[in-house]
Amino acid sequence: MASAPQLPLFYNGLEPLSSETHADWKVRPAETAPFLAGQHAIPVTIEEFPLIQRHMPIVFSVGEDAIPLALMGLNEGVNVFVDDAGKLTETNFYVPAYIRRYPYMLARLRPDSQELSLCFDPTSDTIGAFDEGEPLFTDGQPSQLTKDILAFNEQFEQAGQRTQMFMKELKDLGLLMDGEVTIQMDGGEQPFIYRGFQMIDEKKLADLRGDQLRKMSQSGMLPLLYAHLFSLSLMRDIFARQAQAGKVAAPQMQPSF
């Protein structure tokens, strides 16, 4: 089943960034993203829908706290956009912000506090006490790199809040339904059936009152719903790439998103 992760996807731990503890630490570029290999469903924000729908299907996780997900594969453990080392296998591809945020994120250090601190995954090999790389601090103050990282994470948090409001609106309007995609391979006896996700109920969307549709159009919500619906056609493209790589499960299996 697809559900919102209780712990951050990709992260093995979180440590607050400190000008004292990490005064001499640097950041070095990475050619690959090993943490991405084998990850088939990536959380995304609504601002990304117009770009993502050109490359990947957008679905919604199941459960009460549903979130939007970009599918980089249809089966758990399969990502058709990266190789086994986590290197992108194509150019001109939109990389979701959730991926680009790693290994950093804003987190609450104390449950009773609303303050967010910039943290990082200490197991990442892109940040550490390296001889080469861009410094995180200069003369005890955040470097421009660190300021940019913080700004990106703040923007991501704000986009996440807008996405939560979007999902609440979908729930209040009752527009989400259980999704199912059936794919029949040429010459195959049994179809491949994919479930375990949610999608927009097009009939309920069409049956909304005129004032509701007008409000959704004016707020920019309606185009996002259609970006999601249009993206579902890419399910078959993802399946074809999996089949070419020999990474499809047996027919009538119900992989989880």
C-alpha cells in the first residue's frame, strides 16, 4: 500500500548543522544518488505537477493523510530513471525537489517546539570534514552555500504546507478514489493489475457545481488536477521500460505504491 512515510524517505538519521561542530566541514558534488536506486515512489509538491506530468505519473497515496507521489517505477524496488548506482539514465529530466533536498531538511529538534532547524543526514557522503569542497561556514558564519541550502529548504517547507491544504481540499470535496490500472502485454494471457494508490474521480469532478469549479479554476487547483489525470497515461510508458529491463512482477500481482 502507498502511504505517507512516518520517517523521511532516504534519511538514515538527522543531525542539526552547527557552526561549532561542523565549522570545517565542506560539501562536495556527487555524480550519483545511491539512495535513489530502487525507490519507485517519490513525494512531490503541487507546484511541481506541471513539470512532473511530462515525465512521470502522479498519484496519491492511500490512507487518511494522503500525499502526492511521482512514480519512477510501478513495482517496489524498481526505478526506471536511474541505474543501480543511482545515476540518471537520461537528460532533460525533471528531478523532484524532495530528491534535490537530500541530505538536508528542516526538522523540529524538540517535540514541544515549533522552531525548525536545518539538519542533515550524517550518513551522506556529500557532506563532511573533506579537504576539498565548498565550505559550510566561513569565519563562524554560514557560507553562501549554507544560506542557499536553508532558503531552498524553507521554500520546500512552504510548498509542503500548500500541498497539505490542496490535499485537504480534495478530501473535503470527496474527489479521491481508489485507483487501478490494467496493462495487457502483447501475447500475454493475463493482464498486469496495479492498485494501492488513489486518483481523482473524473465523474465527481465533472459533477461539481459551477461555483465550485469556478473557484478551483481561479485558485489554480483545476489545472493541477488535470496535470495529474494526464500524467496517468505514462503508467504504460513506465511499464514498458520495466518490461524492457526485465523488471516486472507476475501478472495480476498488486504492487504497492
